[in-house]
Amino acid sequence: MAPAARLVKIASSSRYQLGNFKPVMFAHPPPAEVRQPGNIGFWDMTFFRATALLAIVITATPAFAFTPNTTPLTKSEKNIEQIGTGVAIALPLVAGGITLLKHDRVGAAQLLVESALTVGTAFALKQIVKERRPNGSDYKSFPSDTTAIAAAGSSFLWARYGWQYGLPAAGLTEFVAYSRIQAHQHRWYDTLASSAIAAGYSAVLVTPFKRKYNIDTSLEAAPDGAVVRMSYAW
């Protein structure tokens, strides 16, 4: 058979084989739904995925030689560390007190479960990752359990009672994270992972508190700043 004839035959055979394939149809994604209590949305799962990915990367990365920062802390740095530890312990206690003032038994139970899972996850990751602290004292740097305690309280307050309670608590959690970093106990991503763990659990477990007058407010980002929305349900 002539070379040209072979090419024609191969081409026709290829067309025949390709013709047997059926196009794969992908279903269109369902329309976005407004998040309801208990539903796990895109950003909720992103917290878990980001934290898991960060832990995998740190675990898989070989330990690079580094010089621990053994410089003694100044008096002010020690004070900041102690204040940060006190704030971390106080945040979930204050959150529990708010549930009692509001006679919110469901919220108290959610706070207990969310805090236990957050701190438990942080403690478990410490045993798995075994990252050395910046000051070289031990291999329990990732993630920050102190920040996890604080973030458990602030994440609960935001998810349960809204930004009016959550925003100040989140600011205090950031102070706790700073106090741990400046004391050479953790790196920035150790504290970030703890906050992500707490935010993920609160997004899944904590439901918004039903207000007495059915008035709800929300804080949303806008191109030129922020927008406060108020709604009434009847």
C-alpha cells in the first residue's frame, strides 16, 4: 500500500475511533445558597483545608538548621506574654458568662464542644508536627495552643452573637497571638493555624442566637469601607 494511502486509512480510522467517544457532560454548579446554621459553605471548608495543607507542608519539609533565639526577654516582653496568657484564658470564660446572662443553654453547650475540639485539635497537631519553637525550648511550636484557647472564645462569640461581640474578642485574640510571637514561643503561622481551626469549628457547630425582637445586624466589607446591615424577621 502506498504511503499516502496508509495515511488516509490511519486518518479515517482515527476519525472513526474518535467518533466513538461521547462528550463528558459536567453538571452546572447549583446556585449559591444563603448559609443556614449547620451548613458547611465554601469558606468554612477552606479553613480546614488551609490548616491541613499547612500542617502537611510543615511535616513534609525537612528540618532546616536555624539558630534559636535565646536572647532573654525584656521585662516588658515578659509582661506582654503574661497579659496575653491571661487574656487567652479569660476569653472563653467571658463567653461562657455571656451565655449565662442570656440564659442561652444551647450556646453554652456549643461553646464547650467547640472549645474542646479546638484545643484538642491543636494539642494533637503538636504531637504530629513537632516543630521546634523559635527559642529552641522544645518541639511543640505548631500550632499555638494559647492562641487556640483565645480563638475558641472569640470565634464562638462572633458566630453566636454577631460581630458586636465577635469583633472586640477577635482583636483580643490578635493581641494574644502577638504576645506569643514577640516572646519567641511561636511563629506567625502557628497562631494563624490556631485561629483557622477555631473559626472552622465555630462555622460548623455554632448557630446564631435567636434574638428576642428578631432584629439582626451584620457587618460586611465594601469597596470603600464597611456596611452595617439591619434586618427584621416577622
